[in-house]
Amino acid sequence: MGVTRRQLLWAGTGMSVAGLLAACSGGSDDSEATAGSGGTGKPRTGGTLRVGALGHASAITRDPHGTQANESDYLILALVFDTLTIPGAKENTAPRLATSWEPSADLKTWTFRLAKGAVFHDGTPVTADDVVWSLKRLRNTPSGAARLPGIQAANISARGTDTVVVVSDYANADFPLMTRFSSFVMKKGTKDADVAKAPGTGPFKLDWFRGGNARLVRNDTWYGPDVYLDAIEVTMFETPQAMTNALLAGQIDLASNAGAVAARTAASRDDVQVLRRPDDMAMPIVMRTAKGSPFADERVREAMRLVVDREAMVKQVLSGYGTVANDILGTGDPDYAKDIPQRKRDLAKAGQLLKDAGFDLSKTYELVTTEDISGLADSATLFANQAREAGIKVKVVKQESGAFWEKTWKSGDFYTTYWGTNDSVVFYASKTMVSEAGQNEAGWDDAGFDAAYRTVIGSGDAKKRAAALRELQQIEHDRSGYLLWGMADGIDLAASTVRNLPKLPGYGRVQLEGVWLR
């Protein structure tokens, strides 16, 4: 993490939440006209933004603390419900419902202060009790340990009406970063059966929801900066192609995360903006490391990483809209270890490693994938073709989205996954790689990695932390369950009338409250 981010985490922030929220949403620029930035002119109030987002009917969820496999669901929830913090333009972590935070000297206790004037959509004031209840509910979900790492529900408490205190099992200088992703706040006592109609605190209120599609209307009581749109209508599309066709036909104004093929298709259109977020999406192949898996031997995992032709993957799967990666998640982190040598294809070495490990080349290994996002299934198919050149027989199995997240994710031996955030190595370590992580996709349990992680998040010494972060990345590169061959650019397509689209990656790109229509 960068120095300025460290200062923010250590000292909290005295900046106004309105000012930082405006910065995070991209702001308005009166002097520059660039694709996605909104062009010239003062913001105009009114209008309905029609947004297309990918999703599948079988994976729809209305629960802000559930697993949001659909981008359409995540977009809707992120506009209706607020998290404590959000990704920032100048800092990795910026205020949202929490205006400031500060740690104890031992970095175990974090104190969050809530935004003044924040109310739920039904007019009820937001209190610390609501936040505490929501965090405890989140912690008690199946993936709660990953979303609130090191936090026990019993150690989340309120201090008065506007202060929340969270005590970690261990020192964690990066805890505010962890609250960006899914710390959505609901009213205390909301029953599971009522979640679908629960009022949020976000910039938009839910007007109606039907079969994955929704209409959201402006929340005029929002505590944040001005919201210009009257409404946002979200339409769920099963495929990027269908969504792109709808955009080109004028049926929607914004195609969210449309992918490289869509960017190519729209590049020559003067009436379409192509917003490109470099290295926005990770699409790694996951190899289960637990005992009993064919990939339990780290020599086998290394061989698989040596089999892939990364340049070809980026060129063919991403149409060049991306970059080669080096099996370390979080390439946008300011402290990403660029000095670790780039792994390159080496079929001879891969073959020797497989022989030494006694890997059975007579078997066919299933690589499970989905078509949840553009290029994901194509990456599996191309990898299977490349693996065949090393004598490894891989059969690509395309699984329906709902079945994948229920049956394969976190338990399959060999599958593709994807993550839409990229600015923190520690975020990925906490969510997917430390042994106790609730979203430990590869079932990885590595004492050296865990120790390095604890040092990174628990040290106040900059040099000690930097050394541990470098070690953590080296271990991940050498023996984790991830084969991260490349990073895909995030691609949004928008009509020329859309202004001030967010440019931030990951969760930042669904923050549409600052958008306006010409």
C-alpha cells in the first residue's frame, strides 16, 4: 500500500465525507472531453439512466450479505445500500457511511464514526446499533469470516449512537480496506424474509424489482453529494453480446463490463463512448491444493503455470485489452512486487516437474468454467489447447452459473474464477488465501504465507511491513493454487449523452451516483 494510504489508515481522516465522495465518483470536469469522463458542461439534473448488467436468473440474490454472482444484483445493491468505506481515487480506502476511523496503538481495535444526517429510505435515522447488527449478520453468513477477517461477532459493539467499535483477534492495519467490499448496512432486526424490501441508506431507492431487472429512484435525503439522475433502470442480460447489441440499438445507455469483443465492435461508432479501465479484472485458474486433489503437489501447480502461453491468452482471449500477469493477485497495488521475475512458458521444465511428481498423464482432467463474464470460458478453452501441447489432457466443462457457485466454487479441483478488484495484494490475501479465509478458493493452507500476512497487517514498522509483503507475494507466486495468466481491462460502453462515469476499478465502477445525462 502507498504511503498516503498508510497515513489514512493510521490516523483516520478529518476530510469531509461529501468532498471525498465527490472525488471517488469522478467529479465533473469542465475543461476536458474524454470517453467516459463525461465531456464538457455543468451537471444537469434529471433523466433516467438505462443500465445493462450481466446476470443469470438462477443466480439472482436480493440479500446484500449474500454471494452476488450477478453483476446486475451487485450494481442494484451497491446503489441502494451503503458500505462503511469505498475505493477512493486518491486513497485505496475512502469514507462512505463511516466518515472517519482510527486504530488503537496495537492495531486491534478500530473505531468508526458514522456520517451525520444519514437516514434510511423510510426516514429512520441510521444508528451505530444498525451498523453493529448488520456487521454481525454479515459475520454470521457462510462467507462472513472472509468478509470480516479476524473479527468475531461478539467483538463488534456500539458506543453511543454514532460510533462503532470493532476488535480484531489480531493486529490489522488494513481492516478499513476490508469494509469496502460488502459491509452493507440494513436496519437492525430486519428479518431474512424481509430483506428484499428492506430500506437502504444509499443514493437510490428501490422502486420495483422484477426477474433481475429493477428501477431505482433518487434518494433526496442522501447524506452524500448531489445525485443528478431522477432514476436508474437496470436490465439484466445473460450474455455480453446481447447487452452490447442493446446498447448499439439505443435500448440502454450504459453496458457495464461489456468486455473486449464489445470494445472492438463499438470502437468505430462516434455515438458510443468506450471506457477502458486498465487491468480491472482477474480471471485466474484455480487449482485445489488440499490433499486428495491432483494438484496437491506444488510441482504440479508449477508445471501448470509453466504450460500457459500468457501472451497468446491476452492476445486471443482479451483481444489485447489486457496485460500479462505473474500469478500474483492485486497487480494494481502500489507495492506490487514487480521485481519478481515474470514466469514464462517452459514446456520442457513443466514436463520434468510432472514426471517428478508422478502426475498421471493418462487421465483427463476437467476444467470447470462458466460464461458469467466475457472471455472466461474462452480462457479455459485456450488453456486446454495449450496444455495438450505438454501432454496434459484437459476437458472444459461449462457449468450453469447457479450450479457453479453452489457446487464447484471453493470445492472444485480445477476451475476458473474471476475477481473485479485489483488495488490490493492484502485484500486478496485476506479474502482468498490465508488458511482461515472463508473464500479460500484453492483450499490453501501455507504456514509461511499466513505468517507473512500477519506481519504485513500487524506491523507498524514500514520496512518490516514492506519486507513481509514482498515475501508474501513471492510465496504466492511460487506455490499458491492460482494460475493468473493475465489481467483483463474493464470495458464499459455508453451512449454519448452519458456524463461523469466512474473510472475506478472493482466496486468503484458501480458508484453511479455522480453520473448525469446531457
